Amino acid sequence: MCGIVGYIGHQEAYPIIIKGLQRLEYRGYDSAGIALYEDGEIHVSKTKGKVEDLKKKAENAANTLGVLGLGHTRWATHGVPNDTNSHPHYSNSGDLVIIHNGIIENYESIKKALQKRGYEFKTDTDTEVLVNLIEEVKNKEGVKLGKAVQLALNQVVGAYAIAVFDRTKPDEIVVAKLGSPLAIGIGENEYFIASDASPFIEYTNNAIYLEDEEMAIIRLGKEIKLRKIKNDAIAYPNILELQLNLEEIEKGGYDHFMLKEIYEQPRAILDTYRGRLLANEGIIRMAGIDQNLEKFLNANRIIIVACGTSWHAGLVAEYIFEDLARIPVEVEYASEFRYRNPVITENDVLIAISQSGETADTLAAIKLAKEKGAFVFGVCNVVGSSIARETHAGAYTHAGPEIGVASTKAFTTQITVLTLIALKLASEKGMFSASKFHEILTELEGIPGKVERTLESNDLVAHISDTYKDSTNCLYLGRGYNFPVALEGALKLKEISYIHAEGYPAAEMKHGPIALIDEQMPVVVIATKKGHYEKVVSNIQEIKSRNGRIIAVVTEGDKTVKELADHVVEVPETLECLTPLLTTIPLQLLSYHIAVMRECNVDQPRNLAKSVTVE
């Protein structure tokens, strides 16, 4: 889950790499480092902490010259976050320098073998083992760096995106990928390397995304050479024109990326259904579904696999698919799916959901399902990502870059895509009259405007947040479509404010959680008029009778819950199946404001990373 950046060309590498690391810091921020080559010398600066700490250290040391360099921002796996374990790492000779995103699972056995041959290790990382293995192969076999990297990687087990250079050959960087993302930006006699395109978008719109088990030899003044790691076969680069623009990855006047992304949701939802939803014509047009319609209509069931927020979106989709399209659905944690020997058949459809399209557990679930003969459909946000390439078909969410570690617009755009799919299938199965179908499509088309109206509650939510910013626990309750929203609201609060929170179906409260309720316990209840309203009101009365503090999300004009709750946030009325797109907004704002008031790092919460590319 680390971020890697590299540059080789005619410009000073340091400012490009530092800025790139700042843009990739959402991928990990335990520590950071940079290695620069100049006149036969490698200057390395590394530190525990943020990229800003690295910048101060490097500039104080005045080691910032050179037109070749590698940078890294880390989410620790092997070895605690400290200066020593920070990347880049170099070989015993000091000639080879490496940065690495991923995990080398068999590093201990390789390390022991290298130690027997005289190698010494200064860090606790698997990456230092890898760079010394590459050096050992290079010296023993008498081969060039590219071949040494290839031979070494055939000995390792695990996941990696690496970039390596040799001090004795400073016109070349070798990169390779398996299970972790890696992009190469192509400029005018210069090349950029990064975990995603954001570090180099202002320099070039042309990029190559390496496939798994591919490596590239990047030399100044020459075309990039791509090879297959396993068999040395030539791979031919597919140069893509990037759609990302610089404004999308800047804060745009907001204090935090998370707040910006919360406010981007009306546009993101609109962009997600734009061209797909033709409400006036009563049409949903999705190429990935249209071309594989029979796979879905004839499926015995749909299996949804995802992690974190995407898993919550999958839970919402379970209600939508079963309610509207009457197709059986199972929602699985991707991290558990392949370890319990799941029953998968050729008549199953697996939907894999991931914002980044690089989630390691979800990718593993996809590969397992494909081996079993299932049809695999991907829902992700990042064009060209691994999940987009590994699945048989799919749909992008078009949410735009999401930099804040806590997902917001990813959740609502994923629900939007999944709703479109369910409605398309329901229509094909004849589940609606033409008028009913038109009504639902028209209501979905109007959701961005209703999200905008919901965002007008920001000041009210901020006021409520001030009351509960010092809480130590919080309970979130919802029923039906809004039970997953309760889970997502609790996750957001945990992620960024570090307040313990749990989400439950409202009816389950009396089966245990009610024991926690007292005058110190805030309880967030989603109580919209659509779906089990009277029963949720009864649950609120049970909380009230035990002196619980109630924050309720209700439909505009509600009077009953207003008399019971301590605080009420209204959302516009909509169809029950679309309520999660509105009710989640106040919960996102609540977690954001509480985190800010607690002086937490909203965009980079402790111990987390945006894209989980390791198990």
C-alpha cells in the first residue's frame, strides 16, 4: 500500500518526486524517503513521518540535485516505521537502489541464504532482501540489471511494484509489477514512474500501465522495452491517453480532500449515470451489461465481493437486486472469500467492487471465481486498474480521483452503478410496468439535486458534532436499505475520529447493544419515512426510555421523530431504494466535523492507507 515515484530525464528530479510523493501520501504515510543520483554518487534521505518531514530533512542536508531519482512513502508491513526501515533501500555494495510496494512472502528464507554468502542487513524489511538478491544474481550470473531483476523475481513469492537503478549505469531504471499497480509516464526524452498517474499528470498525458508479471527497462533516448518476467517473452506497450486533470487532484479551496469529495458527490453521481440513464426514454444503457445480459438473467445467484466501504455498498446492492430484480445475492468479504473454499459454479455471476481497482483481496477473489468458471463483473473507479483488466466485463463509477483515505463519493457512486444494473435487469425481467420504471428512473435522475439539498445541512451537522466530539462510543442504527448505511456511518467515525462506533440493524439493538445505552451514549438512527418507519420509531422510544442521546436522520417534514430525538437532520423524500444515496451524506459530515474538532488528520488517519494492495 506504499506509494512509489521515480524520474529519469533532463529536469531536476527532486521537486518532481517530492510533489509526486505528496500526491501519493494517501497510499501510506508512516515514513518516506528519496534517493537521487548525481555525478556518480547516490544521496539518500529517509525519515519516519510524513513527506513534509522528508522534505525538510533532504533540503537541510542539501542533497537535492540530480536528474535521476526514486521516492517512496510507506505504509509499514515488514519492520516498524522508522528512519532505517524507510525506503529507498540499497544493496550491500551501495550500487543498487530500490523502492517497493508489496510484500515478499519468502523473504526470510532468501535472507538466510544470502547471510550464509556474506550479505549483511541493516533493516527489518523484505525489500532490503530483494535488492540484495538482485545484486547477488547480477554478480553471480554476470548479467545486466534488467536480466538480474527478472531472474531474481522468479525466485520470490509475493506481490510487488518495484523500481531499481544501478549507480554504475545512471541512464536506466528497471521496473516490474505483480499484484501492485505501476504506471510509466512518457514525456519528451523523460520518463516518470508512479503507483498511479497523479504524480506526473502535469508533465504528460501518455502512460503505460504494466500488467502483472511484466517488467520494463527504461533508458534515456531509447524506447521502453517490456518483457514477461516468467518467460522473457516480449510484451508490447499499450500507451493510454490519461483523462485525469490537475484540478481534480488539488483541494480546490477546501480545508481537506475529504470535505471536497463529500461536496463533489452531486457531480460524481451525475457523471456516473451520465450517458447510461436516459430517463425520458425509459432506457438504461450499459455496455458491460448489454453485452452480457444473458449471463445475468440466467445466473443462479450473484456473489458480491468487496472490502470496507465497498463491502457496505455491496450490502446495499443486495437489497436492491433482490428487491427489484428478484435475483438471489450473497455479499462476501473478499478477504475471507477464498479461504473458506466457497461453492462457485459456472452459473454464478461475481461482482467485484473496489474504488482503486487494486485491492489485493478482491483481486484474489476474482481469480478464484474465474478458475471456477463464474462470470466476473467489476465495478471500480480507476481506469486501467488491475480489476478493470482482470474481470470479464465491468463498469466504471466515474467518481474522479478520491484522495481522502475515508471513502465518500466512492460509496455513493458505487451504489449508483449497482442501482443502474439492478434496474436494467429488473426491466429486462419484466418486473415493472413502463410507468413504474419511468418513475424510478426519473427519481434517480433527480438524486444529485437532492444530495445538494442534503449538503445544506452542513452547518447544522457541525453544530451537532460539537456536542459529541468528546464521546468515546457511538451506536448507529438502521433498517432495510439503511442498515448498510449505519455500518458505513460507524466505519467513517472510527476511521477518522478514532471514536469507537458500531452499526447494527435497529431491531437487533434489544439483542445486546441496548445494554450500552445511557446518557453518555450518542445513538445515530436513520429513520426515513420509507421502510419500516413505525418500527424504527419504536426503537427510538426504547433508546429514549434509557436516556440515550439520539441523533436522527429523517425525511423532510417529519414530526414524530422530531419530538423524540435530541437532534434531527432532514433529507429530501425519495424512493426507499434510493434513500442510501441521501442518508449517508449527514453521516459523512458528522464524522468529518467530529474528526476536525478532535484535531485528527482527516485525510490521512493513523494506521490506514487508501489502496490496500497487500493482504
